[in-house]
Amino acid sequence: MPMKAVLFANTDWYLYNFRRALAMALQRVGYDVLLISPPGPYGDKLRALGLRWEPLPMQRRSLNPLRELALLWYLTRLLRRERPMLVHGFTIKCAVYGSLAARLAGVPARVNAVAGMGYVFTSSHLKARLLRPVVRGLLRLALDGPSARLVLQNTDDVELFRSAGLVDPAHIRLIRGSGVDCAQFAGISRQASEDGVPRVLLASRLLWDKGVGEYIAALRQLRSQGRTVHALLAGTPDPGNPAAVPESTIRGWVDEGLLNWLGHVDDMAGLLGSVDIVVLPSYREGLPRTLVEAAACGLPLITTDVPGCREVVSDGVDGLLVPVGNSDVLAQAIERLQDQPEFARRLGDAARRKARTQFDERIVIQRTIAVYAELCDMPADSDESSV
């Protein structure tokens, strides 16, 4: 009988874009896989790939105790019905709810992947500060125990969880990112700008803490200096996140002539092949996939010297690091890459080499399956070609 694993995320978009390769690799090495998330348009895309996916009655921003208890009970009943050997939760809310439900349902093993500390731990808003001790206590309950493993994406978060006493350090595993098919991105053909003006891209969920405001301020500064760049913004506001940038604000920037807003982009390889510089002035990350994809394309990167981002970029080696919240230095970094194309090319070449050796999805999938094998008494598959 095949080993059954449940992968639980807070959006079907996340499962499709970040974990479908893992789910399909698990199937190939003998797992029966069930994907669960709130409903959305990507559920049918997952099913079209031959994966099982079920929607959940979950609201990401809900703080209603009755609704949250109902969700926990729903998850518990689902896990009792499915009887998996392992539940793997992604993001803090899914880690907490998935682990609590797994305990109640008698699931033998729990794996939790927390990509960054999330709104509750990074925001200074009153609501976030009030929720912090509650979430901290729930995390201890969810992450504790010999049959649990916590997967973190960067060394800063490893140290943070260790120092906070949220989990036994022996149960922490470092796996850098969710993995990128580097061969797909390395194989794209880069298109030269027709007018020779560099094309600069910020691609992310449109949240203030992704550094969108600093990007806009840097573009204004460049324009005030008579600099010309083709600035692009890809992504959509996330209404489930309190830090979402209002769409009206974005349209105002477009009307101001600062940038071209592309909205949601499915073909990231095609988009990255059409730009010259990628920036991500984020306040904190787990490990940003956009930077890894851009690195795999051989693009020069500019990002902030913060957890997650500095896992991808070493300053002056494979990209440029700038202080968080500093639009002046961000503008100067864009100027430097514009004025020094040979330096920019060297950074991009080094970024490509690093992406292939550290962040390729084959590496991530193998290490994830090895974590499962620790808990489920199933041998880890060491044949790289199988994943």
C-alpha cells in the first residue's frame, strides 16, 4: 500500500506554482499525494496534472474563533478519513492548523515549512503585536515532538527559531527555497532592448513589505536626475494580506508615467528574458523564488541585505545588496548596473552558477523526501533522475 502524504497550503496558487513539482515527484517515488487549500482557479490545473486536490473552507485573514474551530474540526475529520502517514504544512497558519489537526487525527508524522515569519512577526501594527504571543504558543504546540520536523529556508530563520525556543534544534532542517527548474530558465533567449535603455523589473506580490514603495521612490529619483529606465512591475495586490498595495495607488503610478504595470504574469521565463535587471527591495523573505528564477536566467540582481535575500545574493559577487528601506541606495545600484554593463554581466553569470548548484528544484525535492524518510521509515530516493 503506498505511503500517503497531505500537502496543505493557504492558496491553490501556491501549491501549483511552488509545490507541484514536489507533488509529482512524490507520486513517482511511490507516495499517494493529496493537496488541500482554500478554493481557487488553480485547483483544476492541479487536477489536470493528475494530482488529487480538495478545497477547504478556509479564510486566510479570519480571526473569528468559531470559524477557526470549525476549520480545525474539518481538517481533523478529513485527516481521519484519509489516514495519511504525513502532513506537510506550508506557511505559519497551515503549519499550526495542519499540525493540530494531525495530532487530533493520529497522523504519525508532521512536517512544517515556514517561509519567513509572516505578518504576525514582521509587522509593527497593534493587531500583529497582540497576536504574536498567541501564535508563538500555538507554534510551540504545533512544531514540538519527535515525530515533527520544521523546514526553514534561510540560516537567519534557523537561528531565530532556535533562540526563540519554538522547536528542538535537532528537529530543524534547512532547505533553501521551494526549488526552481533552472534548466527551463537558463534555456530562454534574452532579448536586447531596442533603444538600449535598461529594463528594470520588480516581480512579487504587491505588498508594501516587498519594498514596492522604495522601488517607486528610486524610480522618481532616477527620473529627477535625468536618467531613463524602462521600469516594470509584475504581480497583483494580495487582498488576503494587510500589507497589500491598493490597486488605485498602482494605477496612479502608471498614470504618473513611472512604470508599466503588467499585472499577473504566468510566463515568468518569457518575462525575465525581456528584462536587464531584477530588483526586490523586500523587508524579509524565506527565500525569494523570483530572485532564484532571475539568477537562473543570468540576470544581475539588486535586493536588500535581509534574511532570505542575502541567501541568494552575495554583495558584489552575484548581485548587489542595499539597505532595507533605502530608496537612495537602491537608485544608486540601478545606476551602477546601467553604467557598468560588463560588471552587470559578470554578476549575472555568477548568479546563474549559484542557482544551478544551490537552488535547483531537484536538490530541494531530494532533501524534502529525505526529511519524509526520517519520519516515515521509507528510504529516501537518491537517484536524481527520478525527480
